[in-house]
Amino acid sequence: MAADPKPDLAASLGHTTAATHPVTPPPPPAIDRAAVPPRLILEIVNFGAEIPPDAQAHIFEKFYRVQRLDRWQQGGTGLGLALVQKLTEHLGGTIQVASHTNQTRFTVQFPLHPVPSTLGA
């Protein structure tokens, strides 16, 4: 089989375009690193459980328990989330909850720089 004597138009145009109009990727977006301190973000999602809006404001209080939410009837003292919040804050972090559409999401953020200790304070 003999080679096609006609030049490959697409290849010719590609070489011509690349030679006359070099493609330079756009620069990455500028980020002011001083304005956005580095942090570690953890998200924990529980599908199938929803915390009512009126209870969300209280779930980090000591001994608070959401009624009617414990499907497995495991009980508890209501100290778990209060302890998690205190430990998170001690480490310079934050914890938030969002609950809707049959799921609950906890978002925990920690700074990636040393935080002065508050032990004994």
C-alpha cells in the first residue's frame, strides 16, 4: 500500500498553529497565603441521622442528649460532644455541625501552626 501523497491537513494545521501561536497555560490564581492560614479540615458525615435544628444549638452542652434520635438505644451521658469541643478548642481548632436531608456533618478545623498552650488557665 502506497503512502497517501496528500499531506495530512489536520497535522499540518496543528504544526502551523503551534508554531505561530504557542499555547501558554494560564497562571494559577493568586492566593494570599497570609490571609489563609494553613489548616487541617476533617469532616465526619453520618448518613441516616438528622439532628433537629432546635437541638443543634445545644449538642455541645454538657449532659445534653437529643431525644428520639438514638435508634440503637445505646444511651450515653451527653458528655462526648462537649469533650470533643473542649479538646478541639484547646488545640486551637473549631467544630461545627450541619444537619439536614437525613445526614449530619461535623466539620473540625485545626491550625497547622503551633498554638500557645492554655493548660492551667
